[in-house]
Amino acid sequence: MSADRTGDYDALYRNYIAALHEVDHLSTLREIALAINTSLELEEILPTIADVVHGALDVNRITLYETDLRAQIAMPLVAKFGRDLISRERLAEEEVRPERHPIRDALETRMPMVLTTADHSALYIPLIAKGIPLGALHLEDPSDGEFKSENTPLYQTIGSMIAIAINNAQLYALAVTDGLTKLYVRRYFDLRMKEEFDQAQRYARDFSLLMFDIDHFKKFNDTHGHQTGDMVLQQFAQLLKDNTRKSDICCRYGGEEMCVILPETNLEEATRLAEKLCQTIRTTGFKGTNQPLLSVTSTIGVAAYTEDFANTTEMVAAADQALYKAKEGGRNQVQVASSSE
């Protein structure tokens, strides 16, 4: 075989291998894109990112960091090691100082950083959206031995896709979250109520609604001042989040009224939770401005889905009517609605 013919075959083979790599990269990007764009909820996106990138790049471990360059801290939000998906609570001790860490180099150069030794290979991918550094991905020990610098364009694209997804989730959170209490806003409440109501109608699923009113809150503000009132609203909202499930939807309905939507929860379970929350609020000391701990109570109306409700408006009205009756009955108590109210 002539040298020219051999050269042609070598070139064809190299092109074939390059095409296979390109197809593999495109497949990886498609898999990641489909996974991270399934939700706008940040708490859902983060574990999805860790899971899908871990599998797509076939690495031993991946950690996603949020960076605060002013505070010089990189905080791990989620990680996956082997089959174990690790939440931020279990990662608290893994905070790093970027000035002493390759994460800083990746963020400053805005380029993926590959660090490989005889027995370890690491990759740091900066996450930058609209020119703003959001964090970084730290990947360790791919199954094929080491990260390759020739794959830098792939790593850059993965970083850009993930940064955009996180940025979109953050913008969405700002749009649907109340600035003071960090609970969901009324518009989001209406949307989620309709979703749960439709699911309950279609699949005969339980769901319930709790409506809270902080007792005599106007008088409280007049006595202690609006700054203290705002602090109490924030602590009250945090108390609701701390004492409900992640799947429950805590919302600020308006003023000092707050709501919790309880998926997959029947009337008995919802009432039991309402009684517990009423007691917890009653016995909690709330911090004010330069004052001793303050006492706050709340009145709660409870409604559970039944087929008697034609729509969400009727169900919300039933919970609101139960709340009104509880307030008439002396406040600081729980009242259960019936579907006929």
C-alpha cells in the first residue's frame, strides 16, 4: 500500500474518531440540557445538576459551589459521591476560601481548570451568567482516568448551560417570593392552589389548606413599631417553613395573613398540624428591636379538598370563613371548615 493511501486512511480514521467524540459531546450536552431545564425551582435544579453531570461525565464525585467573592467563601450546595446525593446540610464543613483554592483561578480566568497528578484528576468549571460569577463545579476522577484539556470547549459549554439555568431559577425565585418574609407571593399561591385542586379532582388525591392570621397585629405594630412588626413577620414565616415539609407551599397571602398548601394531606392530618403550629407559635418568643422576647398568637382556619368544592375560590373561601369564625370565637385557636361553608 502506498504512503499516500496509508496517509488517507489515517486521516479518515482521525476524522472518524473526532466525529465520534463530537457526537458523544453533543449527546452529553443534550442530556444535561434536558435535565436541568425541567424546573425553575432552584432546590429541584441543584440535585438534578449534580446527578446528571455526575452520570454524563462519569466522574467519581461532583460538588457544586456557590461563591461569595466579597466574603471570600465558596459554599457547597450539593454533591454526589458514588450513588450518594449529598445535601448542603451535610456539606457545611466543606466550605473553602477561594483565594487559596483553584476555584478562584477558574473564576478569574473564566476558563475550566484541569489539575492532574499521578493518582488524582480534578476539574474546576466556573459558572458565570451575564458576566456575574455564580459559583463553580468541582469534578473528581473520571472513569477514563483523567480530564483532558482538549475537552475544554465541552466543559465551558456545560458551565454556561448550568449557570444560565441557575440564574433563571434565581430570577424566578425573585418573581414569586415575597421580599420581606421570603414566602411565596399571592400570585404563586393562586397558581399552586389550582395545580393541587386539578390533581385532586383528576386523581382523587387529598390536599388541604391552612390560613393563618397573626392576632391583633395592627395593635402590635402600634405598640412596638413597624420595624419590630416586620421582624416578627419574618420570624413567623421562618417558623412555618421550619415546621412544615419541603413539599408544603408556604405563602404570604396579604399583610399578616399567611397560608400553607399541604399536598397529599387529609383533613385530620391538616388539623393535627394546625393545632401543633398554633401551640408552637403560642410558646415561641419573638425577637424585636432592643426588647425582651415578645409573645405572639395566631388564629388558623383549615379546609381540606372535597368534591363539594367546585373550584379553588370556594375552598379558599371555606378556609377563610373558618378563620373568621375562630377569630370571632376568641382567636388563638384552630377552626375547621366544612365544604358547605
